[in-house]
Amino acid sequence: MGESLAENVVYRNVYEFAIGAFGSDLAWLAYAIATFSLVFLFVNVLMLLATFYTWAERRLLGRFTNRLGPNRAGPFGLLQALADAVKLLTKEDIVPRNADRWVFNIAPIVMLASVLMAMGVVPLGKNTFLADLNIGLLYLVAVSGLGSIAVLMAGYASANKFSTFGAMRAAAVLISYEIPLVMSLLAITILSGSMSLIDVVEAQSIPFLLVTPMGALIFLTAMSAELNRSPFDITEGESEIVAGYLTEYSGMKFGTFMLAEFAALIVSGAVFAVLFLQGWKWAFLPSHVWMLLKVGFFALLATWVRSTLPRLRPDQILSFAWKFLFPLSLINVLALSVQRLVFADDHGNLQQSDLWIMALSNWILTLFVIPILIRLTNRSSKISTERTIELQLGKGV
């Protein structure tokens, strides 16, 4: 049993039980059983949470828009997700005649696989994780890109113009928002001195949400765009391009895409809790319950934003990324780098008092920088709009 896995309470208990049952001569079998049990637990917990969130979001959206939401299947509509799954399983699986069948069928699997792979390095509680990688943040960036590749695969393979439009929009959003997202993760690496998610939690004597509010804002915004959440949901804008890359999908393939989308939001909430909210630390409840409450807070915030803000135009989304988020992320990384050089001791460590001083200075910087960037962005957009109108009038449009 590896040193890293030995710290995992679930794996250790299953491994010791299997060793007691089969003996040390079959240690390989105990290792296989413990590993399978751990992966099985993580995957199914994520799928159950994603399924529950489909119901919770629909109920919340109903309340936000003065409706009831699901209320027919089971008490309070709790069985609605199960009813939807049965309906999707019984629907006919239709593949367009001109579609690239192999790519068309693999795309939903790639989408779901990217979410499950990302979950592998996210701790769900104290000593509860699949892997503690020393490049955990870099690993998250790598596997999160698979979801966008799956969208491109679905759009290309569908042989449908609306699907292609949705896929190209996804590519544009990915390129635009991936850079601010990576810069926000770089800020966390600067603060913690490590890319391991376990080390990031241990480094938070105070929540990094207080230390780097700009980083938290950038992460939330960029992650919303990556997840195709409102107001950035142009990839499947039903009022413009039918359903985008999902136009030709039906049955459980469509259901797999939806399950992956909701599961991705749960994983993103867990990552946000780990990076900015101290993960499982300072829990007055069991660490797993405490972690789940933080993920629930993130999901509630995402639902609130979805029900409040209208969808933006593609040019507004890209302009916001390049003219506002990107400069803000550069300022955030530069400020944290300077602060670490000033406050870190000879061993590169930051004390709690240092973090409080950094938090105060970063809040002042945030309140000063954001209004300036907003003004500059609005001014640039106004000039661009006026120039477009002039060109159109010059052409007699």
C-alpha cells in the first residue's frame, strides 16, 4: 500500500479488511479491491450529487421565477430525475445520415470522462481523496480541456450547421477564458507554494477568498464560462442556434451530456471550496459534510446567477474576457508575486499575520482596480460600436 494511499481513510480500511480476509500472499488482490472500492465510491457519489442537483436547480429556478418546479414525481418532485432518466433510456437513438458515427458516439463519453478524471485529485474531506498529485492544479487544467474537445467533436460529427456554430462558439470561449482561469490558479500556487490540492488546503490559515478576492472573482467568472453557464451559455443558445452542439443528440447520449454538465458544476464547486474556502478545515461538522455544504453554496450561487442574468452576445463575452478579466488576472498575479517576495520568510513560508496584511492590501487594490477597468472597457466598447456604425453608414447599410 503506497504512502499516499495509506493516508486515505476509505482505502486503508478496505485494504486492511481485504488483507485480513485473503492474507498477505494476495496483497495484489487486496490492492485491486481497495482501489476499485475507492473509485466506485467517488464516481457514484458524484453521479448521485449531480442527479440531485438537477432536481434542486429546477426547484430553485422555479422559485426564482415564481413557479413551482418539479412537483409531480414523488414527494416534492424528488423522483423527477429518475423519471427523466427512464424517459431518456426509452427514447430512440437517432444518428444523422451524414454524421461521423464514431466521433458522434464517443463525444458524450469524452465529456463525462473529463469530469470524472478531474474528480480524481479533489479531496472530499480530511484524508479522503483518490490521488494527491504534486501537480494537481496543472492536472485540472489539462483534463478540463477535454470537455471542450468533446463539444468540438459533437459539433463536427453532427454534420449540422447549428451544431458547428455551437462548437465554434465553445472553442472561442475556451481560448478566451482559459487564460484568466489558469492565471487565477497560478495566483493560488504563488500563495500556497504548491500545486497539490492537499497542500493548498493546509496552507490556508485564513481562506484565500479573503487574501485574493480578485483571484476568486476571476475563477468564478472564468469557470462559469467554461461550464457554459448563464450568462455565458452561447454554446447552446436555443434562441439562436436551436441547441448548438446538442441539436442532433437524443436519448441517453443527450442525457450523458446533461449529466456531465451538472457533474462538472459539482466538481467546480469542490475545487472552489478547496482553493478559496479552506476545503474541509475548521469544520464543526464532519469534514465531508462541511465540504458538501461549501459545494452546495457554490451550486446555489451558480443557480442564482443563472436565474438573474440574461445571456450575453458573443462579442460581449469575448470582449469581457480580453479587456477585463485578462488584465485583472495579470494585475492579481503581479500583486501576489510582489507581496510574496516582501512577506515570505527565508524558507518561503507566509505566516497568518502576513496573510492578513496581504488580504487588506488586496481588497483595497480590488476596489481601486475594478472600477478603472470597467470604465476603460466600456469606453473601448463604445468607441468600437461607434466605429462599426460609421462603417455601416459609409457602405449605405
